[in-house]
Amino acid sequence: MKICVAGQGAFGQKHLDALKRIAGIEIVSLIGGNPAGTESVARKYGIPHWGHDLVEGIQRADAVILTTPTKMHFRQGEQVMRAGKHVLVEIPVTDSVEDAENLVRIARETGVTAMGGHVRRFNPSHQWVHKRIRKGELKIQQMDVQTYFFRRKNINAAGNPRSWTDHLLWHHAAHTIDLFAYQCGEDISDCYAVQGPIHPQLNIAMDMGIVARVPSGAMLTLSLSFNNDGPLGSFFRYICDNGTYKAFYDDLSDGKDNKIDVSKVDVSMDGIELEDREFIAAIQGKREPNGSLAQVLPCMRVLGKLEKIIDPQRKAHA
């Protein structure tokens, strides 16, 4: 299968690393917004074609992985699907409910495989919990999640300037909102959010708190910050009826910090690789992928509800 990756930044390179480990995959094109950076990354990974025109990448590939700025996702996602090619749109799929709904509609119209990059569904740590829930061995009482970064300047994970601005709600909360509903096996029925002051230069909230609940009563508490000068990342605590478990990316321990071996949960310990493998397997099997655009749409609708709640707070802080 021939793959085009659009986006030469830090996350695009995570996918390039992952794809190199998947048999039968040829990365035929890298499309990026920075010509010099795109060429440099393409040469590093031995990719034969690079450029800035997505059409060129689409023409060479069977499928496209979009790791471009969020504002470009709808237009590019539609462009790929209208060309009859499969697409994986990295999280956040869009930054509006309307755009997400339209992408789902286009996917149905074109019949291509269309997936959202909700990697938490694939991290071995969360998979371990998910499998026990499905076996009836665990039931979530509460998920307590902390998503903390230090981003008072507009730079990416590699320390380079961004051409776009990250967002606590539409990006980082999306990971947890989707995971919570996925693990519970229910759509979220109640949600509320508060946010802190708006950054004067970045024009985004730097701190946010979210609570949510599913019909069975399981609840989510989520704290997010771009002001945290300390350990970075997302820390998940599953408080269950039969134990407590703490997940950090691909690592897992119980509530007393005893490490749990998740190395045999799947074929890799890299969540991005497992996400890409699911995308490719769904294309080959002509089936809906775990994390399809349709499956993550309920998450996007919850984010839309939360945005309406915090928008008046934003105006009050202005």
C-alpha cells in the first residue's frame, strides 16, 4: 500500500517512524508547508517525493495521513476523499461540529475508509483496561485525568515555532472525552466545563476543567493546563469497582504503583503504530476502522456543547 503523509512536523514524523515498521507499506510522498523542512525530513526518511501541493501526494498514494494544522483538516480531508483515496485525519479532526459532521457525510458518500487519529484507543495501557471491561472484569466508577503542558509560547513538541495555535478543548480534551465514552461503551449524557483567563498573545484559555457523565453513572473529571511547569503529558487514573489503574501513554500500573506488563497486549508498544496498523487493516479488510470518523463524531458533539458553555466565560474574561 502506498501512503502519503501530509505534515512534516513532530507528529508527522511520529507517523513516518511508525509506518517504517509496518510490512508492505511504501511512503511515496511527504507534503508539507515548509519547503526546506519538508525536503529535509523526506531525505531523512528516504521518501522519493516531497512538495507542498497535496494533489501531487494524493495522485501517488492509495491513502493519506493528515498531520497538518487543524484549520486545514476539513478542506484537505474532503479533497482526499473526493479523489477516492482513504484518509486518516489526526486529532483534532476539526475544530467545529459542523465540519466534523460534513466529513462523516463525505466519507459515506465516497465510500472510502475515513478514520480519526484518536490514539488513546490504541495505547496498550488503555487497551489492557478496555479488554478487562469488555470481559466484565472491571466497571469504571470514575476516570480522573490530568493533561498538563507548559506552552506559554507558540512552539511545538520539538521546540520549534508553530504555524497554528494548539487548543485545550478541541485537541487535548478530545483525547479524553473520546476515550472515556469508548471505555464506558456509552455516549456522554451530561457535561460541564470552566476555563481560566485568556492568554493575551495566544488568545486561548490556558487552564480548563471538565466534568462529564454517561447514563450508567460513571463520571469523568478532567483537568487541563498549558501553565504547568513540571511533568508533562496526560495522566489517567481509572477508579473501578475492582481496582484502580494508572495509565501514562503506553505504561500502566495499579493504584499502588505496581507496574503492569502490557508488552503482550498488541504487536507493538507504540500507540501511533497501532493506530496506523488499524487504518491499514481496515482498508485491506474493507471494514470500518476502530476510531472511524463516524465513531468519533459523538466526541466532537460533546466538545461543541462544552464550547457553548465556556464561550460566555471567555467573553466575561475579555
